[in-house]
Amino acid sequence: MSISEKVIIITGASSGIGAATVKVLAQQHAKLVIGARRLERLESLKQALPNATIVPQQVDVTNYEDVQALVQTALDRFGRVDVFYNNAGIMPVNAMSVGARDEWQQILDVNVTGVLNGIAAVLPTMIKQQHGHILATDSVAGHIAVPDHVVYSGSKFAVRAIMEGLRQEQYQNNIRTTLISPGSVATELYQSIADKTHQQAEIDIEKQLGIGPVNIAQAVAFAINAPESVAVNEMVIRPTKQA
Ligand code: NDP
């Protein structure tokens, strides 16, 4: 199946890695259903790509009904779903001693429950199709715990475990899984850091080190474009000079 025939759902498509992935896949003529909370950003992305097939839809990934509706839109419009990319995520930063329990819950809701909602919403369709590809944006922080990012790291370790377990359960149904683990990427992710000192530190790191979201988008496109018999299960993409 060529990429131009593929129906691809992307969450967290309103900025950063998700928006860059929309642009890269639109150039390859994929059929895209894109979700995030900021509908106006999704609409602007569609307007900036007038020749592309893009269906924007407001979605909060923590709300299962929203995610189900996103999958239903793809089915109503195109009759199937080939790829679901769980990309939405947030990264509040604080030392554990601060005890920011609300932030911890928010991280788990978006980064873990959000991914589970995506999987739950799309899996029955992919099993029925005996064909599909589920991706998730993890992080280098999902491989190595990072001080001040401990709960974020924990959420991304969980995503890695979930995606590997999903692979083991679903490969016989011809469902591929891909975990994308970026290092530092210059996006708007720092906006979810409420603590101003931590936020500035993150902005400084991204300015000094961060690679562009397009570099991650190209890795996503590579995994999606691999032949059906090839599952690119994991990719770690760091800036060359990141430790
Ligand atoms: P951005 O902040 O630019 O993008 C995050 C996206 O997630 C936005 O489109 C945002 O849209 C969406 N989002 C956040 N919360 C929700 C929600 N509840 N429901 C639906 N969408 C939501 O950052 P990135 O592009 O960097 O982040 C994308 C992914 O990459 C995340 O999973 C992040 O953890 C991961 N990552 C990023 C790294 C980096 O250095 N930038 C490094 C490693 C991993 P909206 O606000 O409109 O809902």
C-alpha cells in the first residue's frame, strides 16, 4: 500500500512534532485526520496546505469519547484507519520534593491515559482489518530517568512498556508498532512547564541543542513508509551533541 492510500490519524497535531509530521505526510499525499485541543491551529495548518487531504478535529486525548470520535471521523470519511500516531504530550517539570500532585496527575492523564485511549479507540478497527500501524511519541526520558522530570520520565517509561506489550499481543494480527524517542527538540513543549525557572532552563537547552521537529517527522514517515512486512519498532533520535 503506498502512503498516498493510507489513512493516518495524528494527535497533538497543532504544534511541534505533530504539526511537522502533518506537513511531511501531506507532501507524500497521505489522507490525514488531525486532532488537538486548539482547533484554530489545526484549521490554520489545513489552510497552509491547500492541496493536502486533511480533516481537523478538536480532541482532548484524556477524554475517551473525543478519541473515539476522531477514529469514527476517519472511518466515516475514508472507510478505514491504517495508522494511528499517539503524539500528544505535556512536560511539566518540578522536583519531586515540591509535591505537585495535580501536575503529576495531569502528566499521567495526557501522556499515559491519552495513549491508552488512542489504542483502545483504534484497535478493534485494526484487528478487524487485520492491518494497522500504531505509533507513539516516547522520549529519551522514557529510557533514562531524569531529575526534575521524574514523573514525565515515568509516564514515558510506561508508554514504552505499553507499546512493547501491544507489539507482542498484536503482531499476529498484522499490526505494527513504532516507538519514537526524541531527545531535545525545539517545540512549544516548554509551555506546559508552569515553574518559570524550569521553563527558562528548558528554553535555553532547546535553543542551544534542540533539533527541529521536522527531523522527528521524517523518522515517523520512514517508519510508516517501510514495507508492510517490516516493523520499525523503535527509533531514538537525539541531537548529535546531546549527552
Ligand atoms: P508541543 O507542545 O509543540 O506539542 C504538544 C502537542 O500535544 C500539541 O499539539 C498539543 O495541542 C497536544 N496536546 C497536549 N495536551 C493535549 C490533550 N489533552 N489532548 C490533545 N492534545 C494535547 O510539543 P512537542 O511537539 O515537543 O510534543 C509532542 C510529543 O513529543 C509529546 O508527547 C512530548 O512528550 C514528546 N517529546 C518532545 C520532546 C521535545 O524536546 N520537544 C522530546 C521528547 C519527547 P493542544 O494544546 O492544541 O491540545
